[in-house]
Amino acid sequence: MKTLLSALTLAALSCGQPAQAGSLIDVSVIDRDTGAMLSAYPRDGKFYVTGTPGHRYSVRIANRLGTRVLAVLSVDGVNAISGETANPDQTGYVLDAYQSTEVNGWRKSMSEVAQFNFTALDNSYAARTGRPDNVGVIGVAVFREKPVYWREGRVLDKTDSGAPLAERDSPAAKSAPPAAPAAEPAQASASGRADAGAPGSNAMPVDSLAYARQRRESKVEESLGTGHGAREASPVSYTKFDRANPRPDELVSVWYDSYRNLVARGIIPVPRPIAREPQPFPSGFVPDPAS
């Protein structure tokens, strides 16, 4: 089965902490506008990251194995390469041993993607194509490669009867239809930094007024989805990949939403201010009362 192989992949794993660490791969979400790797918040066996509306993002997939793997990427329940309603049987990205790659968008061709960006649910690609039910989650189905055995000038797999290597490269074999694209070119970006500051960051209020304000403002707003953004160059090529098993060897998922929504849902805890003795003369001028 043919798959796509990237023209460029990251040779080394990133130094930051992944949003979800599996046994076969690690998955991280990168805010491309800030360069920050989004921190993950665990809750009820799931992992959540905060997205900032309007910001572009990428999904970083890192292979932890010394052999190739196939990663079928689903964003909001949609295959990021084919645009089909996602299923593990579909096309995906192939990563070489210990390689990582950043998937920056919806694949439009062998040379371009439409950028991933955080947007309102109604403006998400999934919702705009009539599939809003699974907006808010990124999933990767991982497959090991079928082992290949070498014997006396022949290449065999577990089901092979001993076909010569030349036959496996015959015109008939080469004319088989492509099945799954593989690793996308990685884009250089800063990584390993905790996201902080700006809206959607993980900075927490510590004083009582800020705490009260945070609680007032943490009402649930419209959920985030992934939009179909601007086009950018992203060349890939095909490669052959035979799955060792028909079912995924691992499923890795990361859920996302706005910072305010994750606070309102109790996924991100807001720390209460530390109690202290009131002071009779704290100094300063008379401020306006909080609205």
C-alpha cells in the first residue's frame, strides 16, 4: 500500500512536553502565532489544551519507535488529508524512526495545505461541511509497519511465499493506486515554551479582585473549532507502507477549547487567593470600584 512521505521532517524530537504521550507516538499542539507548545490539562482520562480564537496552530506528531509508523490524523472528526469523515482505515502520514513532523493544515494537494486555525464552531471546516458533531478533538490512529524479512537475496513478509525482490518492484506493483499519504514537511517553529501572557494563555489570577473577575467572566461561550485557513506550501511524496495490523496499535486524542470555556467547565482550576490579615493602612489612592 502506498502512502505519502514528507520531503522534510524533523530529525529530532522537540524538547517541550507533549499534550498526550503515548507508547508509540507523542502528540502536541503548537500555537504558530506565538510559537508556544500548548500545555495540557488532564481531566477524567482526557487531555485538554487551550486555543486562542484566530490563531493558527499545528499538530506535532513524534515517533517514539525505532521503526516507521503510520499516523492517521483526525481533526474535528475529519481526516486531515482526504477530508472524509475520519476512520482509522484511511490515509495518513508516515514517520521514519524517531522522526517528528508538524501538520499545519488540511491537505489540498501534494504541495499545499489550508492552515489550521482556531475559530468559532459555526465557522469550523467540519461544521461548514455539515459535520459539527465531533468539533473540538484531535485524534491520531497509529499503525506499526508489517515486518519484512531478508533471506538469500529475497525479501519476504509473514504471508509471502518467496517472491523475488525484482517482482515486488514490477510495473504491475508500481501501478497500484496510492492509499495513504505520509509525513508532512515540518515547519520550523519555536517549541518547548510554556504558553503565557495573551488571551488563551495559562496565566492564573492571584489577587481577590482578579479572582472574582475571572469567575464572573468564565461563563461558557461558543466552543472552538478548526477553520479552513489560508493556503501555504507543504510538499509531500508517496511511499509504500503495509500495516502490521488492520486495527490501530494505538489511539491518541487531545481535546481543545477556549481558556474561558475550560475554566467554566472546571477543567482548568482557578486558584483562590491566599488568605492574609487585612491591613489598616495599605497605602495608595482611592481606586474606582469594580464594575
